[in-house]
Amino acid sequence: MQIITLFQLVSASILALAANAEVYFKEQFLDGDAWKGRWVNSEHKSDYGQFKLTAGNFYGDAEKDKGLQSSQDARFYATSGRFEPFSNEGKPLVIQFTIKHEQKIDCGGGYVKVFPADLNQADMHGDSQYYVMFGPDICGYSTKKVHVIFNYKGKNHLIKKEIKCKDDELTHLYTLILNPDQTYEVKIDNEKVESGSLEEDWDFLPPKTIKDPEAKKPEDWDDRAKIDDETDTKPEDWDKPENIPDPDAKKPDDWDEDMDGEWEPAMIPNPEYKGEWKPKQMDNPNYKGVWVHPEIDNPEYTPDAEIYKFDSIGVIGLDLWQVKSGTIFDNFLITDDVKEAEDFGNETWGATKGPEKKMKEEQDEKKHKEEEEEEEEEENKEQSTEADNEEKDEGKEEETEEPPEEGDEDDALPKDEL
Ligand SMILES: *[C@@H]1O[C@H](CO)[C@@H](O)[C@H](O)[C@H]1NC(C)=O
């Protein structure tokens, strides 16, 4: 009886959990070419790069790790997948995917865009209006960041914080959580890397307060911390000429006043010259501190508790530029459940990362060995040609560079110098 009750309880709670989590979109590319029926390539331009389905050069699982890989260098890519439209009103919104830059990316986007349901997928392009743009972007050494861009009232707003992205060749998990209390969190590999509030970390709204335009610093506001000490007086002997005639200068013997004019010694800096006199400084008894401009509520500011809300989320897309192709996108997930996303991340990236790293390390090791062997071969070749040359030159070398046959240095000196 008790066992059955417990069993029923557990299955009921599992059902409840499953019912709680809403998964709006999930794409793992586990059904061969069928993804081609779910993803729509944009035709806005005629020369977009092609995505191909592959697990890449190294992976944790040859089948499960298949994802969309950019396959042509220096191309724009534009493809997207549609799902049942929903609003994130009153619920968390979680956007998650994995990405692997196995090509040692030099410059290229690695982000997703989440669009309103009315997007024309066949015409999706760089200026198509989106709700959210999220994910890594790498270009050279200076740009290695995670974008978090939200559209608010028709305008895109970039996060003000700098979030560093991963720049190695392994698969990483990127997660964005947007909460209805207008807080957010960014996770990489299921670990928080940034969090905060929409109002503080983006410029969606004008500032809450502004400097009071009516307020002015009072005329008599004394903001000098130090003033001249009036009791201080200049010492009588302070003033000295800056330059004086050189006392060591002598009229040259052959100076001819008729010819050369009157002799004058050269001028030199006066060692007793003390510069301009300034009175000592003292604390200003009338000092009032730095004047702070009073602030007032900004009449332009209206709080908005629905910055986070998007009415009709319906498409996720890859709309990006890559110089060096080879990036693999996989395990897309859009849900309202943070734990569901974490679980899914663990099941996909979490299960992949270990074996993937091992395979990569083995490949690197093998490559390293092959390179070493090649180098050795090269060296051997060089040495054998050198040996040939040496044989030919032997006669000459004996005459010039033959080392002393025996004994210490003294013995080595030529006989006639001893
Ligand atoms: C995911 O994996 C991490 C590390 O193994 C673990 O701490 C965490 O509890 C897991 N999350 C879920 C939701 O199971």
C-alpha cells in the first residue's frame, strides 16, 4: 500500500513538473535531413553561406552532437526556425543554445536572434526587427563579448556591461534568462557570468532624475578649500635678478675695445634667484565644500514594468557574418523554465564536453607527434647532406681547425711563444 502511494506521489509530481515547464522551441538536429523542412533560408541576398549538418572534427557523440555548421568563409548566413507564437508575460523567458568554434574563429558572429512571429523568414536580413539578440561575437583580439540586445519600443538597446565570451575551440552552452521582475541572468556552461536589472544595465528609459535647471550655485558660495595666508609677507631680500653676469668670465687678452666694442661678461642664471613670491596657503574658514547641483525627478521618466515583455515571440534565427567558417550551432531551447533549461544543458553540453575534449586532445597529440616526426625527418635529411659536404671539405679543415692533440692550454700554445 505504502509503496504504491509513494510511487503515485512521485509520478504525480513528475507530471506536475513536466506540465509546469513550457518548451516553446527545441532543436537538436537528431533526425537527419529533416531539419531542412523546419529551417528556412533567407533569400534576401543571393549569396548567403550554406549551413551543413555535422558533428565536426571532434565531438562527444557522433550523432547527438550534429548541429548546423557554417561552411563557407567570408559569408553572411541567414536561416531561421518557427514555432507556435507566445508571450513571455508574467513568466521567465529562457533562450539557450550550444556553440563550437572548432575552426579557431578569427572573426564572426555566434549569436541567435529571436523574432516576432510576423517575421518574413524568406526575407530575413540584418535589419529585420528582432526582440532579442543573444550570444558570443568574436573579432580579432579586441572583440570577444556576449551580446545581450533587447528591442524596446522599436529601438535596439545594447547591454552596458561587458560580458566576455569563450574563445576556444570546444562546445559551450550559452543561456539567457529574462525574468518578469525585470531582472536577467547570463550563464555560460551553466554558470552565472552576469546578472542584474533591465533598468540599470540598459538605457531603455531616460534617467529617473536630472539636474534641477532652476538651481544655481549661489553667488557667495565659497568653494575654495585653501586661500592665501594674509599674514604672510614677502621677505625683504626675496627679489633677486634672474640672471647675473658670470663672475668667472674674464676679458680675453686679445680683446680690442676699438674693434670689438666694450667687453661684457656672459650672463648666467642667478643661483640666488627664488622666483615669484607666493604667500603660504591656509584652510579657508568660509569653505562650504563642493557645490552639488540638486536633482529633481525627470519629467520625461515614466516607469515601465513591462520592458521585459514581448507579445508574440515566434521565430529564432541565425543572422550573422563569419570570416572563417566552421562554427557549429546546436541544442537550441526556448522555455519558460530555468531548471528545464539547466537540465537540458546538462544532458547535451554536459554529456558532450568530457568526451569531446578527450577526442580533441587525442587529435592534437597525434598532430603534434606527426609534426615532430616530420621535423626529425627534415633534420635527418639536412644532417646527411651536411655530412656529405663535410667529407668533401675534410682535407682543408684538418689544416686550419685541428684541435691541440693533448695536454692543457699552455701546451696548446705554439712552441715559439713559450
Ligand atoms: C547540472 O549539472 C551540475 C553539475 O554536474 C549540477 O550541479 C546541477 O545540479 C545539474 N542541474 C540539474 C538541473 O540537474
